[in-house]
Amino acid sequence: MKNICIIGTGLIGGSLGLALRKKARNKYFITGLGRNTAKLKTAKRLGAVDAFTTDNREGVKDADIIVICLPVHFIAPTVKKILPFIKSGAVITDAGSVKGSVLREVGKVFQKSVVSSQQLAFIGAHPMAGSEKSGISSAKADLYAGASVVLIKNRNEKAFNIVKTMWLSVGARVIEMDMGSHDRAVALISHLPHMIAFGLSELAGGLARRIPVLSRLAAGSFKDLTRVASSNSADWASICGANKKEVSLAIDKFIAELKKEKTLLNKPRALERTFEKAKTARQQLLHKSTKGKS
């Protein structure tokens, strides 16, 4: 049995704990580590962890795998805090939505550390699953069933396989990528949609102040497109900022696409062909993303 320390038992960390205790209970012992005792007690009551602590040393000293499920700007500082206490051979991983900036900052922490190189194993990961909701009360044992989890390529094959096995045990599909390709991809299919949702919601809110009945007109298309604007605004500001280069490029490309569609507003047939092309692209993308799910 391997000891896992999950740092941050909210939606992502709590769901991982629930899934591991449900599907691989005899393989892993889960300890929750955080600052809020009340939230940790809730995680224990809901079955997301076997034990919990607010003490860094106690949380990680016996851990074989340490999973940091915190906002991206907390990941490297957390690694710095726990490094003196990890045991030889322990593997650290994360669940951050950005990989380039996180891995660079963690690399700097490792370079300045006096801990033996045997202990410095960090595998960047990103589970492509979640919700606009947050917190342990929203955690689900089946959140990762059939979901894709990106693991960033790493020369430490042993550490990589330990993390891969953990994710496979909860029913996830592991995808190996380099950090540049990952950040470019998620900028377009995750970070940009959030920025659009927040922006459109702000525009609609402004119009609603002049046309109050607008709130009664907002139906399926608006609700679907802006659902993720109910997400934690601080977390998403941090995520988008951490991937600002790729997000900026994605915004520029999206603006260019909108401008192209704008020029076709007086050419219905041409606009229809553009929409049909987009419709086909969406169908193909979603078909590939769901193929192989249980």
C-alpha cells in the first residue's frame, strides 16, 4: 500500500481522494493536508481521505506520492515548503491547469534546494475534468472516470509510471504531452472559453442595466456559453495570467475569426458555409474526445 498526501482537498483533490478510496482502497492510504481544519474534517466525513493534518511535516514525511491540488500560483511555493520533509524516493505531482510556468518555477525551487537529487521527482499533471463549482462539497468519486489526464513528459520513468498508475486506477485516460503543446492547447480549449464567458457576462450585465427585461430573455445559448463564468474568478485570473503568452495568441486568433464572420454578415450563403465548417469541426472534436470513454 502506498501513502498519498493530497494537498488541497477541494473539488479536484477531494474527487481524487474519493475515487482512490472507492476504486483502489487496498492500494492507497490517503492523507489530506491543508490549512483549514473544518474543511479537512469535512473531507474525512465525506470519505475523501483516511486521515488529515495541518502540519506539513506530518502530512508528507511518510508519503510516497504527494499531489498538490492548489491554484497554480501556490504550487511552487508549496513544493518549497515541503521539500525538507519528504522521504527519499517520494514523487511530487500536481493538478494545475498550466504547466510551463509551474514547471519552470518548481525547477528553480529544486535548483536552490539542499535535498538529495534522489528526492527531487516532480511530474507535471493536469486532469481535464472539473466544474464551475468548487470545494469539497462538490467533489465526486466519478469525476475522473473516462476523463483525460495530461502528464508532462519526464525522463524519470519510474516516477512517471507511479503517477500514471495512480490516475489509471481511478479510470482516467492518461495522455503524455510536452509542456509547450499542453499550454497551447488548453489556452484555446479551456482558458479562452473562460475569458469569453466572463467577458460576455460582463457585456450582458451592462446591457441589462439599460434593458432590465434582458434577464428574462437569457435562455439556453447564453447559459451554455457563460456557464463557466460561475467559476472561481481568482483561480481563473491566476490560471490565465500564468499562461498569458498562449492565451494572448488564442485571443488574437479568436478576434480574427470573429472579424471574418463579421465581414460575411451581408453574405448569408458564405456565412452559412463558415458555420457548417465550424459545426463539422465541433462534431469531429467532440467525437474524438469521447471516443473510448467508459
